[in-house]
Amino acid sequence: MQIVILDTPEQVANYGADRFADQLKHKPDSVLGLATGSTPIALYNALIARVQRGELSFAKARTFNLDEYLGLAGTHLQSYRYFMNEHLFRHLDIDLANTAVPDGATEEPLAACDAYEAAIKAAGGIDLQLLGIGRNGHIGFNEPSSSLASRTRVKTLTPDTVKANQRFFEAGEFQPHLSITMGIGTIMEARQILLLATGEGKAAAVRATVEGPLAARCPASILQMHPKATLVLDRAAASQLEDVAFYQYIEQENQRLPGV
């Protein structure tokens, strides 16, 4: 696990944008795993700016999103399909037919989960998977106690997650308590994983992920087992780590290696 600690959220976003740009320049038809939430927006804005300047192209890329609320159509303002269209896809030179988000409106969710797994496999697997992290250590909608070998499936959201997302829904509006999410096993099959975390609110989850035991109580801790997982943190998100100086020393030495 590579730990990169930067001063500001803006630097975290730019680091992530550099990683995606390098991936697409190396392999223009990359399969990219994407995430929603507040942290990725700054990254997406940086990618949009590069595309609009003609420095980067998504024309040959394919994407798969981590998750979607079960019970929301893609046209719903709080659906993750709507989020991705508004915050990223419609600003890029990508074919919307090559962007996949789980179908939250499906009447056969279990079959939809199997189909999503099959589509990822048919695309050749994910080259670079973007992750955020929840305050309880969840990745995607894989809440604490999730199987560390799980596949794409229907998942019940914890009360804390429901409460955290309540601000996005109008009073009295239907708010889903179920989701379709890539499983932890699915995520771990990505060739590279890039997790971005900013803000003091994520510090405890980051500490459990990096320095805690490998345990289902912190789903993100499974990243300790991935050969090419990178966590990019601002100083606030890294504030509860015990070995910050050592991680910074390691990263400094890594920069001396060719190809890093």
C-alpha cells in the first residue's frame, strides 16, 4: 500500500488527475472504475479542464461506477447516474454508451448484479479503480461487516450512511435504504486502486485502513492486501496516522525509482 500525504485537498485532486491522465495516455482504451461523492468532484473538475484544453481524451475509454441507490431511476436528481452525467460525463469526449452505472430502477436487482459483474469481465476488467472512503471505512456501499470476498450485490445501508446522505433528499422524499454495489472482491480485482481522502472527518477511517487490522469492521482495510493500491491523503485526513514521517520518507524514496 502506497501512502501519499499532500498539503491540501486541491493537491490530492491534482495527484489523482495525474494518475488518470497517465493511465489514459499509456492505454487510451482503459477501463476505469469511478466513484461518486464530494471528494471525487475536485478530481473530476481537474480532468474536465484537461479534456477541454485538449490535453486528455476519454474517447476510447470505458467506465464502471461503484454503486447506485436501489429504487432510483437514472433521471432522479439524487441518483448516481445523474451525478456522473452532470459532474463528469457530459463534459468529456466519452460515449455515454461506454459508461456503466448499476441500474437502480431494475425490477430484477439480483440479475442486474450478475449482469454488471459479467459486463466488467467482458470489458477485460478494471485497469484503474477510484475509491473514496466513508467515515466508517466503507468503500462503495460495502458497509462494515461486508464479506471481504463479496461480489456485486444488493446491500443494506447502515443508519449512519442513510443519515449522512439525508441532506441530499427533500423532506418527505423517498430515500433509499438499499443499494447495488460492486463487492469488495470485485474492487480488489482492479489492476490498480486509487483511494482519495480529504478532511479530518475521514481521519479515523484512514487510520483503521492503514494501521489497523485487516477486518470486515473496516472494509477499506482489505486494501492492505492489494499489490497496487495508493491512498492519497491531505494532512487533515492523515492526522491520526502514527507513522506519518515514515510514510513521507518512503514516498520520497519511491520518487527515486524509475517508473514510479
